[in-house]
Amino acid sequence: MRTGFGAVARVALLSGVLAGSLIAGAAGATTITIVNLDGAGEGFNDPAPVAPVGGNPGTTIGAQRLYVFQYAADVWESILPSTVEIRVQAAFNALTCAPTSGVLGSAGAVSVVGNFPTAPLANHWYHVALGNKLAGTDLSANNDINAQFNSSVGLTGCLETTSWYYGVDGNAGSSKIDLLSTVLHELGHGLGFSTTTIGSTGSYLNGIPHVSDHFLYDSSIGLHWDEMSAAQRTASAIACNRLVWDGPYAMQQAPAALAARPVLRVNSPAAIDGDYEAGTATFGPPLTVTGVTQDVVLVNDGAGTATDGCETLINAGAVNGRIALIDRGNCGFSQKVKNAQNAGAIGAIIADNVAGCPPAGLGGVDPTVTIPSLRITLADGNTIKANLPGVNASLTRDPTLLAGADAAGRPKMYSPSTFASGSSVSHWDVTADPDLLMEPFATPLAPGQVDLTQWLFADIGWFRGLVAVGDPAAGRAHLLGNAPNPFGSSTTIRMALQRDGDAELAIFDLGGRRVASLHSGALPAGTHSFDWRGHDDSGHPVPPGIYLCRLRAEGVVESGRMVKWQ
Amino acid sequence: MKPHHILRRHWPALASLVAAAALASLPGEAARPREQAAAPALAWAPEPAPVAVTAPAAVPAANPAAPPGAPPSASGRIIALDPETGQLGAPSPEQVRSLRAAPGIAAVSRTEEGLAETRLTDGTVILDLDGRYQDHVLAHLDRNGKLVYGCVHDEGKSQKAARDTIPTSAFEVE
């Protein structure tokens, strides 16, 4: 199960030296405008009545669609600072569709720009929204991002067994498609989380690298994508664990965003001892730093592929009290682990049955599974099998390493050994734990979660022009933002005072009404943190939405946006 | 294979280091100053305005290395819904094959051929992507009734080749 294990301790460790999520305080002026391209009576203007759902107050389909888009825009607005309006041209149209398949939509940048006078890097492409921000002016007369989604989903003849979920509370359930997370992810690509360089050929767009290529780094050859040959880029895109992001902001924040890395630690024999990369399970207890340690036994269920663990184990006597090694295939992961558990195993290792890396996770649901499990690659599984009996191992987490980053703390980019068009390179790696918004394979996330992604945006220039409070240029009180943002049950707001004095920190809604007062009175110079649990001054929870935190101190007033999603 | 054994023992205590120190140790940094690789700030505040680039290098008009029809850079998101477990997750390789083969994957060209480039007098270059380089969100019910949905690039002439690529999924259920 993917959890935030380890992350809390790391946040605490870093709280004294890092800014945390500073972004809300920096981004107050950004405007992302949804340009509704739909005609009367269709798409965003569909008048069909519906009941409000999941925090979406709209009473027509069109209104709910627009609310979701604007909600996603608000989330990015609350994070990315720009004085130039970001215009997202959007429409719901009847796109290509059939009862069992169809296009749900598309999104991306309208154009890319380069060599504008204030470009941090010459001869590099920037998505136009970012280029505009860096230039401080609208470089293109056109809109900045395209977004088009299918209005026919769920109707006769178009993916009839499912439908869009227009709530903003993350409760899409098992049969609906969450529009909010999809729009957030796709807008992320449109805002710059993507390289325009072709991963499968290594070719630059029009001969020019993308700003992302400046931070895509192959740790084995010590070069970035904008320093490599096309052949080197092609090799890097399928390097598996070698392609990382070495932008300073993402690296700095990775320990706060990522948990301790799950590993299979082989303790003996010495010939194969060491840590092996592992994928985690969505069922059973999470892996812990303490972990479980025992000898490893290959299961035997006496039927078909005897080592697949799909039937009751016939070597329960050997498995009892040990860690079961099971081959992938022929039945669900949770069933295999449950059979091992029934035989008395204290943990289970699933060895993949196809070559490739990194090891994927273990999906499935079984609340009766009580032993930890993990997944390793086919190659690693074969290594262990070749040394049985006599292998002693631990299913654990290494607190000195990050799940989804390399040993130097650089977040990994998705670069499986087989190039995956549509997934490779322009996403975080799937070993990130907790899951990240910009992973290629979506897993349930907190609504509006932006996570480490915002720091990648910092690296490519979205926060250029904003530096340290400790810098002499600062010289005044500052709101340092809140983390997490968006948030559910609580968030921590940080502020810095340059000198002793009175300070007032309060929460307002978008209507300008004071919601809660967090502090009013004298404070010493330095950095201060205040928790807000999403309640008003009467102790009542406030509804989900956008709120402003406002600092008044040292003669200045500074505010930042926060998103409360539940 | 012991891929992480040595690395684990040499892990720097990143959390206790300032980013400048961490960056200084990165391979490649010393060889080539990287403009945006400065140490992260501890907090935000205004910095001096960026220095204008007075003589930006010319942007080549075309990329001779990029063959027409080549697939674009990859970015996209895939979600699988397993009706047996009710869990969202990544598709199995089989589901990915189904997704790639699904009708309705947009045939919009992703080549750079014919893209209009605008050059301003100050050196700014604007490349209109003409609706290309978009992430397409797809859904497909495979023959087992499993719904696969997500976002992939439109792949044009390279669609068939893309069907043969199978990403390792994150949360297969079997």
C-alpha cells in the first residue's frame, strides 16, 4: 500500500531549513482564464439539469463542467505566479467515440517560444504560458493552452458504461472518470511539464531543445539532454533508473514529497546481498523501516505453474514463518499473497514474469491480507531463486533513500526499458511514493494534489524572480506560503518577520470576508508557523474552495491563495 | 545484481545539506555552468530583474535530424479501472495493447513539418504547434470488459509502432 510513510519525519527534519510550499504567497496575481469555445446549448453551455455533486454546486451539466475546469485553473493559479494572463481555450465536443472506446479529450500548449530577451536559456523552447511569464508580456496573440473534452461520454454509442465525474472531492468511485484530476494533469503538460524533444529518436523540435532538457539528466553518463547527441537521448529514455531530474528546487523538495524507499534487502548469502528495487502493494500493511526479516522459500501449490501461488500451497510446512517467493501470473496478486498468508508466511515477494524495469506495484484489494508484500523484477527474482535455499531477506524501507529518486536525491523520470510513447520521459517515475500528479499511470490522489510537480515548475522558471527572504533585497515581512496546498484537514502557513513587532495573520474567503484569525499580536523576528485546520473562528469547518491567507506586518500586507479540497 | 547496495552506503544526508552543497557534487555541473542550477532559495522575495539577452543566438529554421512522421516526445497518463476490484490503477500490458489499438486515437500529425515559425525583431521565436503536440485522453473497454482510460500523445503514422510498446505498469492486479 502506498502511504505517506516516512514523509512526515522528513518534513519535520526539513522544516527548519526549507521553505516548504511557498508558492501560494507568491502566486496571488495569476489569472488563468477558461475561454469557453462552446456554442449555445452545448458543452460548457449544456443546459441539462443535474444535481450538485461532490462539492460542485452547478445545476446544469454545462455549469458543472465549467466549474471543474475553473477549479483546476484555480489550483494552478494558486501555485504558479505570472503577471501575464494564461488563456486556456476549452470546449466540450462530441469527439470520436464508440460503445467501447473513444477519445476523452486532448490538451497541450498552443505554441512554444524561445530566445525572447529575458529567456533564462538561449536556444531552448519554452511552453508559451511559461515564456509569457518569463518575458512579462504576452508573446503570442493566440491563446496559450488547448483543452478539448468529449461531451458524449456515457451517452448511447459512447463508452456507455461509464461517465464523467464532475465532483471536486475525489470521489469518482469505480465506474466514473474523474474530470478534475484529468484536467489538472493535462493542464500540467500544457503549462510546461513536458519536453518537446522526441524520446524515441532523440530529435529536438526544429533543432531546439526544450527547457526541460536542461534538467533531464542521465546519471550514468553525466550529461543532460541538452548536452547529448540524439543517440544518447534515445538510450537515456529507456535507461531505467538512470534518467533523473536534477533541477535544484525539485531536488531540494524531494525529501518532503517522497517517502522512504521500499526495498527487498537480501541479507545473505554474501554473493547476492544488497538492496533490490521493489514495487509496493495496494493491499496489506505498508512496508516499514523495521520491516520483516526471514528466510525466503519458493512456494509450491502443486498445480499448473506450481510457483504461481494461485492455489492452496502444498509446502505450507516450509513456508510457515518464512517469506514466500511467488511468481507473477495466472491470478491476482492479492490472491497469491493471501494463499501465502494462509500457509503461515510472514511476508511475500512477487517476482515478475516478464522482463523490464522498474518493478511495478501490486494492485488489488483484500482487507483480510495482513502480511506485507512487494514486487521485484524478473531478473532479481531469478537471482534469488538461483540461490535458494539459504536466502535471508527483509521486506523493508530504507530511510536513507527516497522512493522515486536516485541515491543522490534526484527525482526519477519515467524511463522504462521499453520506450512507452505517451508515457516515457515527460512524467515522474512510477516508483514515486506517495503517488504524484504527473505520473503516467494515475492512481487515486487527493483532489487538487500538485505535490513535487510544483517544484519542477520552479526549476523550469515559473518562479524566476523570487528568491530568499534572507536575501538583503527582501528586507521586510513575508508570507512564505502554506503546505500542503491544496489541503484537506489542515495546512501550515509560514511567515517571516525581519524584526520584532506586531503581526496579524488571518484567513479570508474570496468574497473578502474574514473567516479565521490565526494570530494578532507581537512576534519576534524570524520564521513562524501557524496551523489552520480549515475551521472558522467559531470552530465550524469551512466549505471546500479557495481561501486567502493574509499577513499584515512591518507596514506591508501580503496574501496568498490556498485551496481547501474537503 | 546488487543495484543499490553501494549507493545506499554512500547516501549523502541530503536533508541536512544546503542545496548548494548537493549541487556542487553533481556530475556535470562543474563542466558546464547551468544558468538555472543555482541553489534554491529558502524563501521567496524579489530578485533583480533578469538581464536582457542582447544578442540571442539564431534559432535554426528546421531540424534536419528529425524525420517526418517521427513520434513526438512522450507524455501522457493512463488509468485502468478493474471491474473486479473496483480499483483504479495502471493497466496491465494487455490493457495497454488494447488502449493503443483502440479506434479513435487521433490521427493528427505530430510532425514538425510545416509548423509556422514567427521571428520578432528582438530575437523572439514563436513556433505555432498547429494543434499538434497535444496529450490525448482515451478510453477503451477491452474484450474482458475492463475499462482503460488515460492520456497519451496522438501518434499519427507511428501508431502501429506505439502499439508494440508496453510500458511497465504501476498497479497491475495480476
